[in-house]
Amino acid sequence: MPLAQFMRLRTNLTLLLLVTGFLCMEVKPRFFLKLSPSLSY
């Protein structure tokens, strides 16, 4: 595998991890609040 292709793949993986982490931080609290309102009180 060429180095440029490897670097591009690694950049894509890093971006994917960042987006996934951000989505988890954003979506999970709202999802759990909707799922169980009794826990939010």
C-alpha cells in the first residue's frame, strides 16, 4: 500500500472517529432522556 493512500485512509478513519464520538455525545443523552424520563428527575 502506498504511503499517500495509507495517510488518506488514516485521515478518513480519524475523521470518522471524531464524527462518531461527537454523534454519541450529542445523541445518547437525548435518546436516554426520551427513553427514560424518570431518570432525568
